[in-house]
Amino acid sequence: MTQTTPKQDHVLIFDTTLRDGEQSPGATMSHAEKLEIASLLDEMGVDIIEAGFPIASEGDFQAVSEIAKNSRNSVICGLSRANFNDIDRCWEAVKHAARPRIHTFIGTSPLHRDITALDQDAMVARIHDTVSHARNLCDNVQWSPMDATRTEHDYLCRVVETAIKAGATTINIPDTVGYTYPRESADLIAMLLERVPGADEIIFATHCHNDLGMATANSLAAVEAGARQIECTINGLGERAGNTALEEVVMALRVRNDILPYRTGIDTTKIMGLSRMVAAVSGFPVQFNKAVVGKNAFAHESGIHQDGMLKNKETFEIMRPEDIGLAATNLVMGKHSGRAALRAKLSELGYELGDNQLKDVFVRFKALADRKKEVYDDDLIALMTEASLNDEDAYLQVRKLRVICGTEGPQEAELTLSIGGVEKFVDATGDGPVDATFNAVKMLFAHDAKLELYQVHAVTEGTDAQATVSVRLALDGVVFSGQSSDTDTVVASAKAYVNALNRMVVHRHRGNLSALMSSAS
Ligand code: KIV
Ligand code: ZN
């Protein structure tokens, strides 16, 4: 039996970072990155991983199939629209999982019925047929009435009843446009539980978007009313203002267990590592004051707060940094730290390395420690993220960069790039060192993508701090993000830019590079 039933006092965590999260413009992730994130989510104890939308592209199909094959404990779910083709393709991908799930949906509000040109009866018939079809393939079927919070209550009850009768085992109630309000969110679940026959035999899920900043509150209110599955993403990644953030609901359920007496199976110490990983691969840095995972979430600036913290941490902290995987003591590493200390430190941060991996990371660590006196936890996390982003088979790679800058312009960049295995050199000028470097990249790899975002964050404090640079490029309406960290901001910039270009190359399909490059020299 693959159905996932929570124990009485449990709430299931359904993570959709790889599907709804990846839908945010520019958050496209590579195949390898998706696999890595899925494996971390599985390890963290996520009950259901929505791994993608298999019909959307061959890449999505391959990613969902492979995540399904590699899955250990989590249920692996794929999304499909309300038609047999989508559902069959979804099943082909998820069926490899030990515990597969098909998720199918249709927009049920008046606005969506208009778009699909289905009247109420025709839509009910479609729901019956598609959910029955899915259930014939898989005994774990989730159904969602998209835009549920703007669907007439009588009609919502009717479609939910239809889906349950057709075999849906989970009914998800999406607040697709982030329109609802906590009390309303709770009332909606309570209304469905009371009015729909068979509602007590299935699980209700809540799926909230954050357009009015109420996603987490709306999800928790739904739980209070009887929902037993929360759909969420790491860092709240998702379309527009994003989704309910996994770290927020999980920590809220833990800290306020007095009023929300439900538990999750999440190992919260993995939260910080995943948050950083998702920020890096999606190119969406976490805002400093973000709840739970923001850089300032455990920082205490004012004298009164610092004094209180020294006397009793609980004065100003409702959770402990170590609960989310932030080491309590920020033990500083340096160039005299040995391999064993590095292994212990990385293990504390949630990275368990084999001997070969450790050897490789140790070399990088030594190089960093040579340039930077003190290596903090955040530096090590940036180093690990960098290693996972650094694809040795990438089409474009920064080999060498030398920049001349200062008060006397124009600034100049001498750059060697490896392009498809062939090294090319150019000398370019620009308005500042980053501009000169980007001009050099463009001269070596000509393209029409527009730079939409260039952002620099210092990983730690001090003039020798590593910089994390995020770059976002847009081409023909598609956005590609890249990120990189280095103690040299210009090197990090070059690598982040090249990283984004590599994603563009992958997107444009290997082999069709001539269409992408207007004139590479
Ligand atoms: O927000 C939404 O309605 C969705 C559905 C596909 C579940 O993401
Ligand atoms: Zn959504």
C-alpha cells in the first residue's frame, strides 16, 4: 500500500521546490541539481517530494524518473493536468519510485472554467474520468481544484466529492493566487470536512501562495481546521511572491506545539543546508531578515538584546540556531586546520564526505584559507555549494582572469575561457572591472541574452570576505540564473555569469549552439 497516512498527531510535509519552486522565473535548475536537492529532501524526512511536471519537457520527465529511481523513503509525486496524456506521462516517470504518487489538477473557479470552456457539469465529468484513470494506474492519487479559494463553495464540495468517489486519496486545496486569509483558510477546510461525503477517509492538503504575505499563516490555519498535509518549498521559492516556506511551517509547528499539537518527520538540522543549496542553485538569495533562515534570524545587534542573550538565550530566541543546523559555536577554521578538523566541521554543518570527496574539498579549503585568514561556517557552506555548482563538464569554464582597475580607466580584463573544451583568450575593456570582464565573456561567447540582475553579497564580514555573486540573464522570455562565490568579487562575477550562460546552453539543447551564438571568436 503506497498511500501515505499521517498518524493522528502528524502533519505530512509535501515539498514542491522542484515543481512549483522551479516555476519561478529564472529558478530553472539543472538535472544534477534537482537530483541533489531531491536526495537532501529525502534525507531530511520530507514525506512527499513533488519532483516535477513530467509532460512539460523531456528534461522534466528525465528528472522525475531518476528522482523516483533514487528515492529512499519519500513518496515521489509528479504533476499532470486533467487529461489522459499528461497522467500517463506522469505515471511513466513516477512509477519507478518505491512509493509513487500521481497529482492531477484542474482550475475550478469561474475564471478557470471560462478558460477551459467547460461548464460545471462537463468539468465534473472530466474530473471523474481523469481521477479514475490516474487511480487505475496508481493507488496514491492527489487531486487539486486549482484556485479553490475563489471557487463557489457548493461547486467546490461537488468537485471534491467527485474526485474522492473516483479514487483520489489526497485532496489538495490550493490558494493559487495567495488571496485567502487565515480564518477563511481554516473555515474552508472545516466546511469541506463537514459537507463532503467521504471527506474523513482522505487527507486534506493545503497549498498556499504568498501574494499577501499570509501563506504560512494560511497553511497553519488549515492544519488547525483538519488539513494533514502542508505543501511548501524551501525558502518559499515559487511563482510571484512564492509559496509557504517549509522552514517556517516546520519550525512554527515545533515552537508552537502548545497550540498546534502536530509533529512532522522533518530533521530540522538539515534546514539551513538545504536553504543555502536552494538559494545557490535557484539564484534567489535569501533576504537577510527572512524568518528562520535569513542571515539575521539569529543576529542580535542592540546592546539590550546582546546583554539579554548573554544572560539567558531564551530572552530573545524562540528557537536555537543548532535546531536548524546552524552551529551554536562558530568555531573558526584556518590554514593550520587539518583534514580531521575539516571533516568534523563539515559533518557538524550537515555534509558527510567520503575520503575522495574530502581530499578534493580539503584542497579547495586550503586555497581559501591561504587567501582568507579565518574561514567561518558560512565560508565553508559557500565552498561546498560552489563545489556542487562547479560542473567539470560544463560547456563554458573560466580558466584565467586578470583585471586591471583603478582610477585611470578604461578598466581592462584578460580572460581565458574554455569553450567546449577549447581554450580561448581575449583582452577587453569596460566601464569598471566587472563590465570589462562581462565584455570579455561576451567577446568570447557572443550571445543576445540581456543582463537582468547583478547582485553581490558578502558571505561573512571583513575585507577578505568571500563574495557571492548572482547573475540573471534573459533570452527570448526565458530567464537563466548563475551564482558563484570567491574572495575575489570579479572572479565570482565572471563565474556566476558563465554559470548562467551554461544553463542557457543546456536549455537551448546541446548541438544547437550555432543558433545561440551570433558570432563567437
Ligand atoms: O498553486 C496551484 O494552484 C498549484 C496547483 C497546480 C496545485 O500549484
Ligand atoms: Zn502553486
